[in-house]
Amino acid sequence: MHPDGMTHADEYGDNMVTMLELIWGKGYMAPGGPGNVAKLLDGTQPQGKRILDIGCGIGGPAMEMVQTHGAQVVGIDLEADLVRRAGIDARAAGLQEHCRFQHVQPGRLPFADASFDIVVSSGAITQTEDKASMFADVLRVLSPGGYFTCYEWMRSAAEYSADMHYWFKMEELTYAMETLDAYGQALRDNGFTDVETTDASAWYRSEVRREYNLIRGDLYPQMVELLGQQDADHFVENWRAGVVVCESGEMRQGYCRGRRPA
């Protein structure tokens, strides 16, 4: 149950990516599929716009932005193998003229000021320690009036429980979670206007329970065939642990957006 993102390098192995595509759809390393892309872009008028996808993973969302929403997209990620796979899929779909993928290093975004009309992210900020610097740099690369919109995995305001620490252990990924309110405030503090935050936790509480029932049931034999018994069982337990922290309200999900002042 790993949101795709600007992770520490090489945290996503082949079996993990295979598992995420099994549960979330080809090209997707975060939940929601094309519907999540539509929510991220709702109201931004993406047709013909230049979009930067931070933490593009294997490229499914970026290609959806091109095919369904008519955008021109650059996807970036810290993991070179994910970027390579995204590029192969974009060429196979004939989208290489509209959808480009780029391997980047941690730090300042490698783009000029005001390079993009919209910046999107699904899970990358979850795994970014210095959110203030990230938001400031996103503001820099946005054109005046441009949108930043993200879907993130978040925390409650309470101290982490043993269940949450166990879920982190099962995830085997680097997280730097914050509350939804903290995201909104950080966007305002770093110069964004028209900031909006939406709690999507109720949606994913239902979704994660459905996913868990699927992977321990009908999907399990295919997981064993593709991943091997050990990894299949690991992912079943990973999702069980995720259900616990989602249903307790400790692990939350939310949408945030803001605009660069015109």
C-alpha cells in the first residue's frame, strides 16, 4: 500500500510495482486511478496546459492527463527505473510528443521560473521531509495564476501508536507525514493563495477494506504466481495493517490545492 512519490532512491522493487499495478491498475502506484487524476485536475482547465507531475512513478497518471485531459506533461521521479518504465509505456502508447519523463535528483526542481501552468503530485509530498522548501519551489516553477494540486497520505494530530509504527515497518518506505491542516498552512506560509483542503479519509477507509478483501481472496492466487509466496503474504499483512490505521483514523488521506498569485 505505497503511494508513489519522490522517494529515497530505489525503494520500489519490481515485485512492489507489480503488486501496486495489480491492485490500482496498470501504470498506477497510488489509489483512485483515472478518477483520482480527474479530482486533482477538477476546475484547473488542463486542456493544452503545461503540467509538471512530481513523483510520476511509472507514468499512468501523467498519460491519463494527456489522453483524457489534453495536457502537455513532464513527469519527474527520483527512481531512474520507474522513469525508464514510464518512458517505454508512453512511447508504446504513442504519447511521447506530449508526455515526457525525467529522472531527477533530490533538491531544487530543475526547471526555470514559471515553466508550468499546473503542478500535480500524488504521494510525493508524503515522502518529502522539507515540505516548506518543496512548496516554495513549486510556487517558483508555476506561472502566475497557476495551480498546485496534490493528493497525499497524512496523519492525525495524535502521537503515533504501535499500530502505526508496525504499518511503517511493513511498508518499508520513508514517510514524513503531516496533518491536513499543516499542509494548508504550509501552502499559505509559502505564498499560495486560494488554498483549499479536502479530507478524503472516509473514501479510502472504504477502499482499503475492499482492497484487503480482494488481495486475501480472489487476487491472492495471482499474487503468489507473480510475486512468490513470501512477498504475497507480506503484502496481505501490509494491507491488513493499513486497514487498522485507516479505520482508527490515524492514517488519513486528503487533497490540497493552491494558486500562485496572479
